[in-house]
Amino acid sequence: HILAQMFNSSDRAFYQMARSYPLKLIELEQYIKWAQGLFKKRKISITSDIITDIVERCEYQPMYIQQFLFELWRQGEVSSATIFQIESDILERRETEFIILWDSLTPNQRKALRLLAKTEGEAIFYSESLQRFGFSSGSILSRALSSLSKRDIVTKNKVYHIQNVMLKKWIIRTLPA
């Protein structure tokens, strides 16, 4: 998003000075190969199922995948219970940051984030969704999403979604709708 602004906004120094090259997600198989190689060096066995769980739990966000794998590697214990505990620890460490962000949002922006967290961005403009999350119209939701996009909290790639997967998980766990 930031890079796109650098090259696509006419008021920026690098306006139209580069060609767009969309990056794809790192493939699951690459994560499996990489993680198993690292764990093998420490003589720790990690299955592809555990790595798949981590990658999917982190929604392919490399920063969080690396955090999970580092914690597993450091602890030397690989299990589903350990993965759940690592996620809880990450959420706990980031909670103050998430609370500060949450407190800076308008009520409609908060409702929009709850809506995205619960629906994965699907069918958010349907009347049932709007009513369930307290929106009187789609235009109010649109304005909230626009504001959240400008702050890099949400992004749209076919559907709107919360950029930070741990923020989304924190909303789901802490602020049920």
C-alpha cells in the first residue's frame, strides 16, 4: 500500500517512475522446506502439518510465521498446545498496542473492524451484515472502511480484510460482537 502510493500518487517524488509488480504469497511448500531445514539443524522434528497450521493461523504473514517458528525453535517443544500458547503470548504482548489503536477509532470504525473480523470481508454490504453490526447504511460502512484503509488498518484485495492478523484475532477473542 505504501509502495503503491509512492509510485501512483501524483504528489509523490517517484510518481510513475516504476512498473508495478505484484508480489504473490510465499508458497506453503517453501515455508515447510525452510522451517524443517532450520529445525533439523537443532535436531528438532517438526511436521508439515504443524508448519501448515502455523502458516494458515498467521494467514501467510511472514512476520508472525517467523515469530511462531522462533518460539517453537527456542522452546524445543513442538505441539498444538505450544502453538496455541505462542499465539496467546503474542496477543498478550501486543494487547496494549491494540487497545491504543482501538481507542483511537471512531465507533463506526470499530464496528467495521468487528464486521471484517467476523465475516472475513465476505458479504459485508448485505443488509443482514449491516444490521447485525449496527450500520444503518452501506455508505456509513464505506466511509469507515475508507478511513481504516488510509490508516493502513484494512486493505482491499477482492474483499476488505484487516491487515494485521493478530489484531483480527485480538478483536475476535477480546471484543465479541
